[in-house]
Amino acid sequence: MAELRLGPLLRYADGTTATVWVETTSPCAAEVRCADGAHGTARTFQVAGHHYALVPVSGLTPGTSTPYEVILDGTRVWPPPDSPFPPSVIRSGLTEDPVRVVFGSCRWAAPPADGKDPVGPDALDALAARLAADPDGERPDVLLLLGDQVYADELSPATRRRLAERRGGLDEPPGAQVADYEEYTQLYDESWSDPAVRWLLSTVPSCMIFDDHDVIDDWNTSAAWLADMRATSWWRERILSGLMSYWVYQHLGNLAPAELAENTLYAAVRATPDATAVLREFAARADADPASVRWSYRRDFGRVRLLMADSRAARVLDEDARAMLDPGEAAWLREQALADPGSCDHLLVGSSLPWLLPHLMHDTERWSAALCRGEKGPRWARFGERLRRAADLEHWAAFPESFADLAGLLAEAGSGPGAPATVSVLSGDVHHAYVAEPSWPDGRGPDARVLQLTCSPVHNSVPLSMRLGLRLGWGGAARFVGRRLAGHGRLPRPPVDWRRTGGPWFGNQLMTLTLHGRSARLRLEQARASGRGGRGDPDGARLITVEESVLTGP
């Protein structure tokens, strides 16, 4: 009899349709049955001995919230009979309702030893606790997970033990890192089987995008880095498994039902008894020719438009033509940002990597990029490459033309009749939270308020040295050092200046945007231990509000 191994995850939801993702222990028919009569069914597909289904649900009524069950081959498997959580629901909002967007990144999911979490309470656990305590209260319309949903290169002690047992030791490369698809499935199992997070993801729709640790630290930092990785004995299996598992566990649920119906890869995967070879061929093509695959996507929530941009796999790494987005990806982002003027009140651009950084980080990254281009000769170029890898100098600032192009696109999208009230870049990665606001030369800025909203981590450590460095990176002394680096690298002034208007904040945290008509409010919350329960316990953590502000009125 088929059982539920992982999930359900409520991925897509609009006024009338939804999708629910599950992993099962064996082939079966998966059904989602809602209390109001809405339902959907799908047969599982198989990849590397694992079985999955993405169930399309239709017949939902706008403006309602309906509990649902998951049924496998006629047997109810969700909700579990002894669950301490309220029923999982699919909420179908109305276009005039406020849209609440919760976002964050960098969730190291290792369970704590002896009930003591070395990196503090998990912000997703804390969010689940609040929703479970008041199921009819305010809840997010979508949860944006902006990268590092799993850490393929930083394993928990429990996962290391399992991998050592499976391989007969960890002496052979890649050592204490995941090696193949099967080991990736264990990462997702560890991350999403936490009871509180499992329930949260079953009842709040989610959008996801990868960052480097979903594959490996510094993924696609440079052409030289990629050449070094491809020269190893283990990299090909790692990258193919990383892309395959990302497609199954994260990317597939990002797509709307209409997009799924037209997706030829999804059709091929469902049409074959074992889709491993089909998906592996796709991953090999994506690795060899990143421009042949688009991981970016668009989602609309009433008059709020989300463009989730791939700032990892879509890079152009040639030093003479470095770009954060390849030409096709950049054209897609531009087309979507400028489409249908007047049709959205708020434009959100999701990028795992921040566009605006602390000033010293920004100047160091573009200085390093100039050195690597050979602006100061071969010796400086070698130094620049070593520095780039050692200090993770790989954000938008390390791709100066892409930084400028995005600045121009955000200004254009935020200008003219029908411009949105806000244009916001939502990011994570840098293990602290802040708000930054750009300004254009001579005050010639867009009509919309443009913001960089950065929130990280959801659950990870922030060493004291990192906190001090990030605080100093925003200061006047840091700007002086940055100008000296820019002078040494003969760098032009950036097309925009910016200032930090909130933060920096450190801790396990989430940001919430509440968007209603032309108004926008921002709230930052941090997880705190409640002194009751443990990880995965709905009473084990709570969120406290650290900052709340109005971005646009009324």
C-alpha cells in the first residue's frame, strides 16, 4: 500500500485552482479532496526509484478557505490522525483582498542535538506556531523561499552518518557532501519532514528559487571556478543530481496549471514508467547550455506581480562578457517587467542575491571583477580570482553591466502613467536583513518607490565577525575604502547611489510585505525560543516584531 513519504506541499493557488505536491513510497493514484467539493487527481511519476505527483485541484470558490485531504489509492493519508495542527486548507483570495507576501532564505534544516538548536529557533517553525495557534487569523498568501532551501555542502551530523553508512565511509570525494540524486532526496526529507514546517508548507502556497548551497557554495562564481569543478571526478554527478532534484522538489511546483499543461518535459516525465533518463538528459542539457533552460518564472497575485529571476544558473561567465543573466533571460525579465502598463500596483523582483549591498561589499566586488578582467595585469587577475572565491564576491555588483541594466529596468518599470506604487527587489543570501533605497543622478528617479528588501537567514548561524563586518560595510569609513578600491580599479561611478533605510538586523527572521491597493507595509520578525517544546513542536518558537514601517500610503 502506498504511503505518504513527504508532503503535501501546497504550491500554487489562485481563485479557482491549486496544485499540491506529494512524494509517495510506491506508484499510486494521488487525490486531493476538498471539503467544498473541489478536487483533483494525478498518477505518480518515478525518478530514481522515488515516486511523486503534482495534483491539480480545480473547482475552488474565490474568497473561501477549504480544508483538504490527500488520498492515495483510496486511502486517506493526510492529515495524520494524531496531528497537533489544524486542518490543512487551500485559501482562495479575492482580487480586492490584501496580498501578504512572506519571504526569506538560507534555511539549514539540521535537527538539533538533544533538543538544543546550535543556530537558534527556526523562523519557519515560529511562523507555523503562530498560524496553528490562530488558524482563522492573518496568514500569508504566499511564502517565498529565496534560495538555500537545502545545503548540499553543509550536512548535519545525522546526514553525514547516513551517507557514511551508505558509501562505506566519506573518504572519497566529495566527502561530507551529497554525491547523487538519492542523497539529495535525504536532504529534502530532513528539511521538509520537520512536523511544523511540513504542516506550514501544506497550508501556505510557496514559490522557490535556488541559490548556491542548493548545489554547492560559490556555484557559478566564474569561468575559472567552473573549469576547476568540471575537472573533478565527482562534479558531473553532483550538478546533474542537483538540477534533477531541484526540478522535482522545487521548480515543478512554481508553475501554474496552464504552464504545466504546455510543459513538454513534464509531459515526457509523466508518460514514461521511469523518468530518470528523461530528466537526466534534461539536466545535462541545462548544465552544458544554461541558456536552453529557463528557471525564472512569473506569478500574479491580483494586482501584485512577482518575477522570480534565476541569478545562478543563467549567468554568462566569460570574463569579457560577464552577465548575471544571459541575453534570453534578460530579455524575458524585461518583457515581463514592462508588460501591460497599468496592470499591477506592485512589482516584485525575486533574486536570491541582493542587487544593493553594503557599500564596501559592492565596491570590493566590482573592484575584484575589474582585476579578474585583467585591468591591472595577469598578477592582479590571479589575485582577483582568489579573492572572488574566498570572499564570495559574486552578487550583482560583481557583474557591473548587469547591475546597471537592472537599475535601468527598475526605473523604466516604475515610471510613466500607470506605474506601480512600488518596485521591490526581494533577496536573501547575506545572513542579515536590511532595507536599502536607491537614488538616481540629478533626482531623475522613477515615479514608483524602488526598494531593496533583503531577509536572511531563516535558520542559520551569523558569526560575530560577520555581524561586525556587515555593520561596518554600511559606514562612512567603508565608503572611503570603497572609493579607494574603485580608484585603483579605474571604475566608473555606479548608475545609482543608495542608502540603508532599515537595519541591519541579525537573527533567524522573515519579512512580510502587506500590499493592498497602492499601499505597502513592511514587517520584520525574528524567531525566539518560547521555552516550551522543541523543534517541530508548535509551542517551541514564536515570532516577535522587530520593525514595522509604511512603504507607501495610505
